[in-house]
Amino acid sequence: MKKQTDSTIKAHLVRGVFYLLLLVAVCAIPFALAQRNASKRSVAKPAANPNLSAIAKLRQTAPPLTRAISAPAATNISKTGQLQLPHYIVTRASADERVLNAAIPGGVCQFHVLIVYADSEGLPTQLQSEIQAEPNVVAVDLFDGSVGIPTQGQLQQYEIVVPFGDTMFLDADTLGNNLADYVDGGGIVVQYGFAHAGPGDPAGINGRWLTDGYNPYDYSENLETNPFSLGAFNAGHPLMVGVATLNSDFANVVTPNAAATEVAQNSLGESLVAYRPVDTHTTVGVTAYVGTAAIQSGDWGKVIVNAGNWLRGCQGSPTPTPTATPTATPSPTSSVTPTAIPRATPTPRPRPTPHPRP
């Protein structure tokens, strides 16, 4: 009887030990799997280098994206009945800022560009695309200056600001004050036509911009309405690096200020590009109107980005090289020798009647 009892106890003990080992094994399986996965992660392959050519193609072909920075009530401000946000209409033309930023080498300037326009003919999407196609441009945004004026805080989000117009700015004096302050803080302004209209014309840039001498051109009401192309220019100047063609059919007919230096003329012998030192800063002027109403083409965007590379001293910017385009003999007072060409006196171009503002 005792032997039978001992055998029964021994069998229970063996069975208990077996169940205990089985339980330990089941509990250990999740820990083993976790350890295995951790080992795999520790030997993961390094990330591949970005495909720069594919990113560049993406940047040039991506459709525009629209992003509202502020959210005021929408107002009907277009002839077509399109609803737009007043004061700050921002059109983001880059495909993916983070990808593009990663592809731009360190030490090379990256540009956010703001176009401040007053033009009843429509959005300046062609000029926007021309700027966006240039290397190292992260984004090109649009601000409708006929319904609002950018503040200092808004301007300072950009390395380059390009004001131009065909109709009245909402407040040309405040715009001029803000742009002058922006330049004082290190910003770059490239002033396009017809923003050289005046003096005192609300389609021009007034205020401190004019009274304190930031304007590269002396204002006038004379406008060019004949087609023109790039004429004589200083191919060695940083503003003209890689510039081969500049075509339009509208421009301000103005002369560079006495403190400014002319860099290029159009094919009609009129001044086209000039710059003006302002204390330790420099402003750039282009007389051509390149908005929706113009038949324009060429390297207008390149001139703008060249201004950024030049005035910011960007590392990696190309060295100017002469081209086959006719150039003028440099002189101490001007980069281009004006050529007297007999032609009809330009007449003022009627501007479209601005829409009533709400």
C-alpha cells in the first residue's frame, strides 16, 4: 500500500514539473521574439541619398498648392467672380518644402519669394512659375496689394520681395514705408514695372521708398507699349548671370536715379535693369511689366534670383561669364552706354479701371 502511494505521489510531482516547464516556455516566447526584432532593427540599412534630379523634376512639374496664412472673411474681388481671401492670398508653388530643403546643399542660399501685385488682369502665375523654376527657390507666394498691404512681420518671412502692378495699390505710401523698413532689415526688393509710375501715382511705390531714396528709377508716367527684347547689357554683372532673353511688350519709360547704376537696356534703347545703393543695402529695379496683360517670356525669374544670390553673397552662386549677347563698354558712371535710337515718344497707357473695394 505504501509503495502504491509513493508511486502516485511521484507521478503527480513529475506531471507538475512538466506543466511548470511548459508554462515557463510559453511565457518566454514573447521575450525571445522581441529580442529578435530588436536585433534586426539594429542592423537596418542606412538611408539612401536623395535623388536630386528626381526632386528637381518634381519641383518643376508639381501643381500649385494654395494655402491661406490668415483667415479673414472671403470677399469677391475678381472680374470672374472668384472668391479670394483679402490681405493675404498665398499660393504655394513648391511640391514638398521638406524634401526640397533636404536636397539643397548646406551653405547655399534658399529663397522664399513674395510677389506683391496690384493687377486687375489676374494672378501673375507666369512670373511665379519663372521664379519657382530657378535653383534653390523653396516657394513663391502671392500677395494682392490692391486689397491689402503686407506688414513687416509678413515681409520678413521672405528673403526676396517683388512688387509690381498695373492698377492702384490699396495704400502706396504704407507699402513704400514697409518696403523701406524691410530693406533696412536686410531684405531684398526687386521693383518691377509699372511700379515706377509717378511721382504720386497710387500705382507706384511711394512713401519712404520714394522720399528717402530707395527707388532705383526716377518715376514718370511714360509707358512703353511696343514689343522689346534684351538689348545691350553688362554680361559680367551678377544680376545678369545666365540671362539670355528678356521679352515683353509693356514697360515704364524711366531713367536710373543719379545714385543708381544701369546694368541692362531693352532693344529699344530704354533702361531695363538698374540697382541703387542705400546705405549698406542695395535695391534693384526692372522697368518691364510682366503681369498677365503682357506677352512676356525669358529669364525674368533668373534676374530676381540673381539679385538674391548677389546681395546675400551666396556660396555656390555661379561666376558671371560673358555671352554672345552684345554688351556695352563699361564706364565709370554706368554699366551700359545708352544708345540714341530715333523713335516715337511713348504715350501713357490707359490702365484698367480698378474694381470697387468693399
